[in-house]
Amino acid sequence: MTGLVPAPVRGLVTKLRASLPGFGLAFALMSTAAQADTLHRFALIAGNDTGGDDTRPLSYARDDARKMHDLLTRLGGVAPSDAKLLLDDDAKDFLTALSDLEQRARAAQTRGERTALFVYYSGHAKDGALRLGDSRLAFDALKRRLADAPVDIRIAILDSCRSGALTRTKGARKAPAFDVESGAARDARGVVILTSSAADEDSQESDALGGSYFSHHLASGLLGDADRSGDGRVTLFEAYSHAYARTVADTADSSAGPQHPTFSYDLAGNGDLVLTDLRASAEGLVVPGGAPAGSYYFVDPGGLVVAELDKTADTERRVALAPGTYRVKRRMSDRLRIGEVEIARGRTTVLEEPRLKDAPFSDDPVKGAARGRDTWWAFGLTGGYQSFFDAATRQSLFLSVPLFGAEAELHDYFRRDWVWGFDAAMGGTRGVLALPTLAGPTYRYSVVNLGTSLTTEWPLGRVAPFVGARLAYLILGRQFEDAAFPDQRFAMVSPGLVAGARLQLSRSVHLTTRGRLQYLQYNVDAQRSLGYWELAALLTYAP
Amino acid sequence: MREHAMRNLAPALLCLLAVACGGDFSNDDLEFQNALPQRQDLAAKLPDAASRSGQGLRSQQVGLQVLGGTSELALQAYAAGTRFNVSVDALLSLLELFRNAPPTTRETDRRIWGPYPDKDHPGHEVRFVMERQGAQFAYLLQYRPTGTREDAWWTYLPGTFKADGGIRKGEGTLALDLKEARGHGFDTGDATSLDRLDIGYQTRALPTRVELLFTGAGATLPLTRYASRQVPEGLGEMAFRLPGQDLVPGGLLETLDILARWTPDGRGVLELNILEGDAKGAKYTECWDSRTRITFLRRNWDFINPTEGDAATCPDVSALVPKP
């Protein structure tokens, strides 16, 4: 297998071995071929988009967790009953679920089975602790808990900011990709920790990928792209080396700077560990050896890349895609080659590259901003108050009124943290005319307030202040109780500004307080520029 | 597809909103609309008996009045009141048509309805103009031949109103210039014998007052006058002067001065003075009950039997007597 490793990489590894005593030995111990796996595997997978007041909500942590759960249960040898998926749950739930899995593992050990425990976490981490919503789980406590777990192998994959702190004492390495070598099959025991970033780095998410860089490339690798040995199985080291290289490459030009995954090991035994078996599921896609070399991308109907494949010439590669329809893109220097493949359940589909069609780069099926993927709706009820600034106006023309209505918000549609709102409210009160030559008639004053707004938010943990603009359509009317006077109505488009703050009460419920300043051009009796304000509270639910 | 739809939706919505802007929400409109009297405020309040006993005048001449018989004078007074109401109502109904429509032009202290083509006078157009000066309003119903200049407008109906009494109540005038109308080729129908009808009214507070003055063709002063008053007690009064009545045989026509007063239940008292004619100086007083039957009468020319019936049966209408 060493013959497959490019010479420059081999040279780099040689230098590293020379510069880091011990690393080469341990690395050699672990760089063994994946063995036939007889482990009883358990998995705890957690994703949490929130991390407390001092953190900005994530967009894809839960999605990453779902993807990893699907991968491990479909290809990773974890029975669905042995996998626990926690979404937006707190530290207490996390530890409870861990205890449950530990009990099962202990029972399996009692039966004489070898066991492995996978812990995957995607979410916030800060100040030496995982942030699961408002709760915290200290790195040290987690490490001790993993070390004490009654299993043979413990593998923790942490996709969170500064998660490298967890591996620092164990020799975190901003190292180049591992050289995957073959060797004798040996048992592996102990603790393995993969983190998405170093101790002083942020982990970055990508709208285009619909997830974090690290988890995306780890998942893509586990689907087959990391199977550099071509044996149909993706080992821990293959997956890590793949995720490392691709994450560093993708984040190298980002504004946050390159992100370096870390790896730590404490294996009593030695040997590599198969994470996914690409043949565990009968369905999948085979890219035959005769297909042209290059980068292939497999895009789901939502426009997101679910897997990538860096194919070399004359090698057959397998991508363990789940059943479904995918668009296949092969990037060339001057154009794209695009086609569609259907992965049927229980069947292996062979990609016929000649059936792909040439297409310009503008027809890239990958959505640049992943619009639709990350947008979300919220619906709510509002209560507020409207009043004009001019005293004479609010006393005799447009009265001050309470308003009640409903609103819908489309979040992250135009871009992240932008909210497109649609609102409708009604209000009314009773009034008595007091004009120079006419006083006394009573009437019912009513307001219909329709609007659309575009605001930008600055999420600060659970609170997100926002400012923006709003365009309203205001319908004002009054009905006199005395039939001597006709009903009157006035309608006008009214531009304005809006500002406020949104408070996340729970995962789906938000309380918003806001103020509006609006302009109204009145043109019936005379041309008059009027201004009015509105204060309101809004309770929304995000399904 | 969704982006495409969204891109088209926004401008379409803006266009729709632009079309749907504006309205008639106006305090000034209300003040102008308040400056026209209500029809019911200017109508003479006749007792229910007036309608029960028939509004048609049975005889244009005052016949022999018999105690216990039907009061022909009462019926005449009620009939005159009905004619009074019809005349006022016709004018105000015309103005009400404009009032019920939003003004065509809004200017500072001025509103104009129209011009509209006048279906009743083909080839002409009509407009209604109201102007305000403080609490004083003036209005004009004007006509002109279609397509002529601005200075071709002529006034058929001028009016004034001082709006200081609440909803459509105050003091004002209203006139119908029939002579001007005929001069512009309008057919004035039954009113050919009249040059002008003037109405003055005060509806701000009780006792209210409405007065009609009819100026005959060629006359310089009004010949006929109808007046109506109401007081809080619900009493009604109508005074009218009728020249040219042939009341008694002889060579001269009589001019009658009639003052009729009634209670809400239909009882009444009437005083008739003959100012001119063969029976000049005659004075006649009559009271009737709620069924318009004469209960008391007094004749100043009958020295033998000047009164019949019981004067105590006459209703108390002293509230209508003007306070000194």
C-alpha cells in the first residue's frame, strides 16, 4: 500500500517521524489494515444549535448530528437500538443517555463481546466545556467519563469550537494528513478523540455545504471518499486524514482562517478501526475504474453536496449513498459534466460517465447560498399600540389605538440572520368629534395594518437585537353612529423603520419586543407628512 | 422558480397598493357636510291627526264653522303645513344628493361637487360649491351650458349656514331663484307665478323657526309667507299670510293673516285676521279637539252670539307666545 502514497506525502511523513519522537511508532502501530469487525458498537450522537447567552446560534449542528446518526446506523455497524440521537438536549440528558449505553455495553461485555462506544457531538464549546444549550459539560469530566466507560474502545468525535483543547494534553497535532498504511490486523483498545478544530480555533459552518466543514468531510469520507485503500471499508485513520485535509483546504481562505482538526489516541492495543463498511448496505454507487479521474460531487435534491469523490485513474470507487436521486457533477477546468443517478434500495448503481452532459459553470446544481435549506418560518401573534406624533392628528383625525394581529417570519431567506416578515394587525377605539364647527358625533375608529419588513439580527445567545425597514399598507376608517355622516376611509402605503430584540424562550418559542417609526403621507384635506410609532410584543412559534 | 415568483410578487404588490391609496377620511369634509340642514329639522311638525284626517284641502274657502263640526280651518292649516314641508323637502333633497357624495374637489375652505351632466336639463352641467369662513358657510347650486367657460356658471340655489348648534343644526338661509332659472331657459313647472322662494331657519335651539317667503312674478317684495315654530313642549305653530282670498261675497279679495297652533295630540287653536278686503277687521278664533272637531269658536262680528262652546276646551299653547 505504501506504493500508493504520493512521494511528497511520504517525504513529509518521514520528516514528521523524525521531528516528533514517538509519533512515528504510535502511528505505525495504528496504521494497520482494517480488520473484519466483530465489535458490538454503541453510539451517542448529539447536536445542539444553541450554546447559551454568550454564543451565537449555530445553523447546522443538529443536521450534522442527524447525518452522523444515519451514517453510523446504516454503514457503521451500529444497530438502531444501540444508537441514541439527542437534538438540542442538555448536559443532563447527554449523561443520562451515556449511562444507558454504558449499561448496555456492560451487559454485552458480560456476554463476552468486544465493545466500542462512539460519542459524536456537534455544537458549541467554550471555556473548556461543551455547551449544550444553557448547560455545560466540562471537557475534563467528559474525558474521565469516557475513560471510565465499560467498553473496549471509545471514540469521541467533537465538532465544536476550540474542541482541540480536549486533545491538547494528549498531543494535539496540526499535522498533515495521515499516511494510511497497511499492516497486520491487530486489536485496538483505548480512547480515540477527534476534534474539528484546534484549541484556539473556531469551527466553521458552511451554508453551501449545509453543515460544518469538518462533519461534512468526515461524513463524505465515511461514505467512500476516504477509502483510499479501495477495500470498501473506511477506517478511523482514513476518515480522519481525509477530513483533516479537506477541512484545512476548504477553510484556508475563509475569513476565520484555516481550521485544523486534531486527533488523539490512547490505544492499549493496536490496529485500525473500521468506521464504515461501504458494502454493509447493498445499495450504493460504483464509479468504475474506467471513469475519468477527477473530482465528483453528489448533490441531493436540495442542492447540497452529500458526498464527494476524488477519483484516480483506473481505480474503482464506491460511494455508499442512501437510496434516492442525486445529481452528479464532475468538475473540469473549463466546464462541468452533469447527470442524474437513481440509487435504488438494495441495488448498486454504476455511474456511466459518458451519460453525463457538458454544462457551463452557471448550471452548477450546487446552490451557492443553500437557499431554502437554512430558511425557517416562524408564526406568531402580536399585541401593540399605535399613535401619531402630532397631537392634533391623534386627537381629531387618526386616534391612538391598540393593535392585535398575526405575523409570519421567514428567517435566513435572503441571507443569514435576515428576517423577512409579514404582518397583519387590526385595532379600533371609540371617538368623539371635536371640530371647530362640529362637536359631539361619536364614531368607531378602526385600523387595519398590513406590512412586510426586512430586518437583520445580531444573535447574542438567546437574545437577538434587530433593526430593519418596513413597508406598511395602512387602512384607517371611521364609522359614525349618527347616520348624518358617511363612513370615511383612508389607505396609504407607509414606509418605516423597525428595531427590537427577539428572545428565545425555548427551542421553538420566541418573544419579540419591537418599536416602529413610520411615515404617512396624508392627502385628503391637505398634503401633510405625518409620523407615527408602534410598540408591540410578538410571541412566535417556529415549527 | 420560487425566487422568480418572489421577484414578481413584490412589484405587483406595490402596484396594487398604489392603486388602492387615498380615500375620504377628512375632518373638513365632515364640517362641510354638517353645514347643510336636515330635512326633518326644517319640516313643520304636524300632529298625527293631520294625516289621519286627510291632508287634502276639502275646500279652498272657509265655510260655515259649526260647533262640533270638523274644523275646516284646522285642515287648511295642516294642508298648508304639508305644502310647506313639500316645498322645503324638494330643495333639501336636491342638496342631499350632493352631500351624500364625496366632493370632487377639495381646496382650503372650499369644496366642489361636480360638475356633472344634468339629466333634467340636457346640455347643461351642474355643480355644488361650498365655502367656509370661520363658522359661516355659503353654498351655491350652479348651472352652466356644457362646455362653456368658468364665468358662465349661474346660481339657481344660494344658501348660507352658521354651524354652531351641533349636528347639522344652526341658523341659515336657502333660496330658489326661479326668475334666474327661467332666464336661462329652465322650465320652472308649477312655480311660474313665482320669482323667488326664500327660506330662513334657526334650528340651533328651541324654539326653532322656519320661514318661507314666496315672491310672486314681477313683485319686489314677498307676497306669501309661511312660518313654522316648535318649542320644547312639542307644540307646533304655523303662521301664514294669504293675499287674494275671496272669503266673503263682495268686490274685494281678502288678505288673511292666520296663526295656527297645536299640541302633539292634535288639539289646536287658530286665529284668523282679515287684513284687507270686504271683511277687513274681522277676527275669528277657533279651537278643535284631537279629532279636529270644533269645540269653541269666537267671531268679533257677531254681536248677538260672539262665542260658542267652552273656551276652557282650547289647548294651552301659551309656550308659543314670544317672551317679551
